[in-house]
Amino acid sequence: MQPSKIDFIKCVIALAVVCVVGCTPTNKNENTWSSYKADSHSSSYSSLNQINLSNVSQLENAWTFQMHDSPPGQDPVSSQSNPIIVDGVMYVNSGKQTVYAIDATTGKEIWSCKTLDEGQPSAASRGVTYWESGDDKRILYSSGNYLMAIDAKTGKIIPSFGTDGKINLNEGVRNDPQKISVSLSTPGRIFKDLIIIGLRTPDFYGAPPGYIRAYNCKTGKLEWTFHTIPHPGEPGYETWPPDAYQYAGGVNCWAGLSIDIDRGLVFLALGSPSYDYYGTDRKGENLFGNCVLALDAATGHYKWHFQTVHHDLWDYDLPAPPNLVTIKKNGKDVDAVAQVTKHGFVFVLDRETGKPLYPVEERKVPSSNMPGEEAWPTQPFPLIPKAFVKQSMTEDDLNHYSDSSHNAILGQFRSLRYEGLFTPPDLKGTLSLPATRGGANWGGAAYDPNTSVLYIRGNNLPEIVTMVDLDRHFAARDNSIFETGRVTYLKHCSACHGAEKKGIPPTFPSLLDIKNKMSEKEALEKTRMGGGSMPAFKGVITAEEEQAIIAFLYDKKGQATQVAQEKPDEQKSIRYGNITGYRTWSDPDGRPAMKGPWNTLSALNLSTGEYEWQIPVGNDEKLQEEGGPITGLLARSGPIVTAGGLVFISGAADKKLWAFDKSTGKMVWETSLPAANNANVCSFSLVGKQYVALGVGGTKENPSGSVMAFALPN
Ligand code: HEC
């Protein structure tokens, strides 16, 4: 329901255009950060060393660019964007999905391009993609359900790309494009004149499949499609029920991809099949779910795959682009692919064949008690390297904030089914550790090519999985629209926004005051499109249910009966849902139930398979024990590593940016940011000066957020 309205896209060139394109000679590969996570290998590595161990303590704010697309009074946005720099210009998107071009030496605006209509919901967006051919220089960016091409020099939409400058990503994904909402949270990558992209799809029953697609950067023409849920005759088809390719969904690459340009191979990190927690309609191993997948970048033809979780029942999506690395094996250099996972492993695979370079064992794992469920009997466990986060817990790991808090979580722990990693979901409730936030998350890992060390951030936060028969568990009290809305809300929304609509701010917003925050139309759009960690519900719930949810959220009790309540139907397959998922298991006062550290940074030597160090990252001062170590704090962004001997990583709620000594993990610099940061850092050099920059979330005064650049004093 998104008419292509180019006229809503208002692109403005700022008047104050200073020295811009082409005035600073740069070597695109060495000292700039010209694509997401530095380069097509997703290395998050910078070869710059002007800022180094000896002088990092002098680092200071060189410039701050204030974004300006959220009017004062609005809720502060968070930024997940990793800025890129080409020919002296920084390209970065805001939380409201406006693309900005900034002079990267001064922080002055060159142009801005608003990509969303007024009232259209924004969604997490981690950056933009740059492509050029001769004089034709473009920014390819995804916003809403569209991929669009913006002129890198002027900030204007290029109408000859796709239809009026845009491609509707809903088209060509099997399902009726009017009835689905797919988008792109991580920028695509360039191979010659192609942009290769994954998709963000819902996690629930009825989700569309996450096909991989390549479009021509010039025309927007679709060049190839790879079916991540294979069709008859395609590799992997036999790992699903025969008709699954017509109805199964998910298996999408939301976290990003990497390209080996010389070999012409693209490597994708794939997510789990939908629905996350119950798989009776998708019996089998479910290729290419949870796979590292290698395709011919020019044609999309299958090369190899490695599945990290068979028949996923835990939402263990591969959460970050694979790192293309080179390790020493028996004295020889071997090109490899290193994949960090939500469940805490690093799989190191031969880049040509996909075969593990360290032993991986298929181990027997617990079977499921859910009606009809056939959990896969074994799962792959790498013997080397060891996991970078905690993968099991006992009663000794429970926090003791007070006797009553401890008793509450202990009682809960004892009531659960828990047999360690891969305990399948259960009606009784199970514990999932690591859980949906990882282990690793979208920030991914940074790779130092000089030492073969991989730097990985990991979360240690269990979640509880409680399965219920959704139709029977939530019964309507009468036949009103409001009641239908209440029940639909409880089934689909309460896991995150809470049964009382209170949410868990700031992770999941409260919907109690929604009337004063947004119009019904905007709330409906948000429900249909999703955004951040909220899935899209378009096509997942019916149009009647959408209207009913709005009646419920906006307290419209007096409405006449219109919607016939769906009676539980014995013939219909039962839809089980996890009603406690996607949030940290906490005590009654909202404090994490498991002891910290809740977040760590690890340095893993990929050539030896051994860890060099691991440290906690971030701190919750309120929960830190007196004289005790810092607690670590949930974060999803990732590190970068530089030739200057430094690892830069930002905090999250604690509003920090740190530099660590890459060989010891010792903190060597920190600064406080004006707001929570939730994005990866970049580093680049211009006119003889090295910068470290990152997107920072909005504040009360400036809800739009900013970009901050740091450098050594003149
Ligand atoms: C997996 C967790 C999750 C589920 C399930 C979920 N949401 Fe959300 N919701 C979020 C998050 C996270 C945000 C903030 C998103 C952002 O910043 O873009 C959000 C934002 C919203 C907003 C905007 C609120 C604001 O203050 O900006 C509305 C309205 C909303 N959700 C409605 C719903 C409805 C209705 C459902 C069920 C049909 C639902 N959500 C299900 C996580 C969830």
C-alpha cells in the first residue's frame, strides 16, 4: 500500500557547499572507509596509524555534524549507521532515514535527501552503498520497502533507476507484493555493476521468503534471484516438506554480506526460517536457513553452504556479515571465511569449499516435547575455537540482589526445562542462552590482517521461551472489535510491548500513551512496516485484526461488533507462540537474572584458534557491586581495529566510546557521548589527518542525532 511517490522525496542541496568532491586526492582502498564495515571483506580494519597507542590519549572532538530531520519535541532517534567516505565526502543516514553528504574534513553539510514521507515509519538502517562508473556516482540506499538511487554529487533521486528512481522490494518475493512488507536494514554490496542485497522479513508464521537479489546499479534491472528456500530441482529442496517453497518464509540475509571480488564470490549470512520457535510446517534441516552461503556474484549460482544450526528453533539467525580472513595452517596461508554467531561460536571455513578448517562435531542434542515438533537430533559444535560467550548456566550463576529477588528467579529456573545449549522450546518454558540478542549481533567482528586476530563483541543474556497455543491461550471476553484487538495484541505484540502495553523502555517502547504520540494512521503504518527490532506485521495479521489492534491501542471500546472471532479449529494446525521471547530474563525488578559480565570483547587468534584476551565492556553503575568488576552492558554494535594498535568500540546506554590496546585489551582512551550510541565506528584520513567517526543518537534538544569525528590536536 505504498504508492511510489517520488514527489514526496524532497532532496535539498544545502546552500553552503564548500570544497567538496574531488578536492582531496584519496586512495579509496587504503585510507578511507568506502563501504559498510570498511570494505567488501567486512574487515572493519583501517590501515591508518597516525592515531596510535602513543598518542590516543590526546584524541579530541574534531567536528560534530548535527542532523536535522526530527523536529524538536519528537522522541530522540538512535543511529545504527556506519558512515562511509569517498573522495573526501562522508555519506551517512539518520535514524529517520535521511541521507546526508558531509564534507568529511569540516563536518559541513553538502546535501541531504529525505527518503521517507511525513508520518511514514522509519526503520533501523545501517548505512548506504556507493557505486561509480566514470562520472556517474551514486548512493544506493534502502528506505521503507524500496531501494533507491541518489546522485552522489547533488543528492537528487535518479529517475532512470527502477521506476522513478526506486525499486519496490516487495515485488518478486513470491507473495503478493501488496500483502507483504520487506525491507533492508544492512546496506548491499557492489560487484562490478551489480548491487547484491538481502532482505528483512518478519519472523512469524506467514512470512515471505528472504530471496537474495542482484540489481543493475545503473538501470535498477533485476539481474538474478537466489531462492533461499529452494524450489523443486534446486539444491537443498529435499531438506523441506515438498510444498514448503510455496509457503515457508524467513531464511533471509538481514545482517549483510561480503564479497571476494577476485574470486567473484559473494558470502551471505542467513537467518532462521519462520516461525522462529515452532517448525512442524517445515520438518527437515531447512537449507539454507542459518547457513553461510557462497554464490557466484555475477550469476547468483550456488557454490557452497555451511549450516550452523539445523532446523532452527531458537532464532539463531546468523547476525553479521562473514569476515573474509586468511589464516596460517601448517605454515601456509589459507583464505577463509569466519562467521560469528548468535549462539557464540566462530565457524572458520575454507573460502573455496566451505569445509571447516578446524574440527566441527555433530553432537546429539535434546529432543522436543512440543506436539508434532521434530527437533533435529544433532547440531554442529566447533571444537576450536571455543565459544566467546557463556553457553550454559547453573543455579550458581543466578544473581542475588536480595533474598526475595533470588528466590523468585531460582523458583523460575527450577520450573523450566533446561538441558543446556539447544534445549528446544517447550510448553513448560525453557531457558535460551545465548539468546536472540546473541552472542554476536549485527555489529559483527573486526579482523586484523597483520595478525589474523578477530575482535568479537558478545552478549551474555539469557531469555525465557514460553510456548502457548495462541488461539486457546488468549480468549476474547466478548465479540467487540476492542476485544479482538486485545486478543490480537496479546498474541502478537505483548512479548515486546507487554501485556499492559508498558513495554520495556528504552528497548521496547510503551504503547500506553500512544494517543498523544502518533496518529492512528501512523501507528497502523508502524504495525505494518515494523522497524528497529520490531518485525513487520503486514500480511502476518489480517486487515480486520489490524483495525482491531488500533481500536485496542486507542481505547475505542464502544465499537460495534464487526469482526467474527476466529474459533479454534481442530482441523487447522495449531499455532504456538513464544510469549516471553526477545527480552532478557530479569528478576521482578527488571535486573538481569544471570550474573555478568553481560557484554564482553574478545580477541581470537584465528591461526591458533586460541583467545588472546577477553574483557567486559560497558557498565551499569547501579548494578555494579561495590569494589567489583564492571558489569558489561548489552550492545549490538561491533569493534573496528586499526594499524595504530587500537580497537575502537562504542557503548550503548552508557554513552561511551572507547579505544583499547589491541594486543592486551587494556583501555587506553574513553570519551562520553551526548547520547546513546548504537553504531559501528569508521576511520579515514584526509589532508594528512586521521579521523575516527561514528553516528550518535538524538538528544532531547536535538532528537535527530549527529555524527561525531575525533582526531589528534593540530
Ligand atoms: C519483537 C519485538 C516487538 C514486537 C513483537 C512488536 N513490537 Fe512494536 N516495537 C518494537 C520496537 C523495538 C519498537 C521501536 C521501533 C523503532 O524504534 O523503530 C516498536 C515500536 C512500535 C510502535 C511505535 C511506538 C513509538 O513510540 O514510536 C508501535 C505503534 C508498535 N510498535 C506497535 C506494535 C504492535 C501493534 C505490535 C503487534 C502487532 C508490535 N508492535 C509488536 C518491538 C516490537
